[in-house]
Amino acid sequence: MSDPRIEERLDALTQLFEERLSADAVQQKAFDQLYEELRQYKEDFLFQAEKPFLLDLLLFYDSLHWFHRALENRDMSPEVITDSFQYLVDEFLELLYRRDVVPAEGSPRFDRRLHKVVRVVPTTDTGEDWKIQAVLKRGFLRADRLLRPEEVAVYRTGNDSEPPKE
């Protein structure tokens, strides 16, 4: 003989278990839908954020393509080639400027916050010690923060290669 109270309790537990499973399935479906919407939002957000920059790059590509065709057709004198190439450099700098990226201002002496030494040029003149001999790669700032240090060659006297303290 079975106890009716035990059967009632088992029925109640079974019903509770089935309700919980059903609720979990609904919750999982809702989470899956939310994650999919979030993924789509993120993809669209990135696309919209990158789109102006990509369109600027495409305009620059058009200028490069025009320049290449003109070189192939030999349509330009050496002076015009030089001017046209400078125009491309200026156009590229403008593209960077619109993204708040600007060339770092030059400095006659090494500054560890702005420069990276990639070559040392020996000198006997102590007045030239840590003076920049040549800029090998230009440095850039973004929003007044160093994006890329300027790569430089510096004059050095003696064997000490430790930069001066600022």
C-alpha cells in the first residue's frame, strides 16, 4: 500500500521540476536572442565607427591610383611628380589629423619621452653629446599622447649609452 501523501508530494515535485525545466528553456532562449542582438549591435557599431576612416582611406587610395596612372603614362615632369607626391603626403597627414594624430615636434636633443635611439654616431665633441644627428622615422602624437616615438640617430661621446635624465 502506498501512502497518498507521498504520491501527492511526488506529483508536486514532478510538476515543480517540469515547470523549472520549462522556465529554464524559456530563459535560455531569451539569453540566446539577447546575445545574438548584442553581437549584431557590436558588429554594426564597429562598422559605423570605422566607416568614416575607411572612406577617407578609400579617397586616399583614389589619389594614389591617380598618381600611379600618371606615372605610367609619363604625363608629368619631374617637378610635377615632386609636387604631386608632396600633395599625397599632405593628404595623408590630413587624414591622420582628422583622427587627432599629428607629427611630434622636432627637438635638437634626445628626449627619452619622445625619442627612441636606433643608431649611435660617435663624436669627440662633447657639445654634440646626445644631440640628434638624424630623424629616421617621424614620431606621432594622438590627443597629446605619444602614439609612436621618433626613431633617431644620436651623437655620443665615450662609451656611456645611458640617456640623460630629464
